[in-house]
Amino acid sequence: MTVHEETNPPATSGEPVPPVRGWAGVAAITASLFVFLTTELMPIGLLTPIGESLGVSVGAATGRRTTARPS
């Protein structure tokens, strides 16, 4: 038996998986979802305040955001 097999028994051994292992996966998905939504939606939500401070209308700010292409 190798070291890997000793520390990580197969799922068919009948031993339950510790709940901490399952919750670690949930925490990782939650963190990645938070980062994704923050980086995608926050700039759109800030267009109106940024446009007002620059003296640009909401329509012009939105149009520029949707037509901007990443390089």
C-alpha cells in the first residue's frame, strides 16, 4: 500500500467523509462567486456616480461601458 492510499482511503471503505471537507468546498465556491460577482457587477453599479462626477450623462456612460473592448 502506498502513502497516498493510507492517508486517503477509497470512498468504498465504508468510512464517512468528514463534514469539514465538504464545507471547505462550499466555502471555496462561495468565495469564488463573491469575487466573480464583485468584479463583474460593481463597475456597472458605479457608472452613474462616476458619470455624474465627470459630467457625463448616464446614457453616454453606459454606452461607453458596453462598447469598450478589453485589449
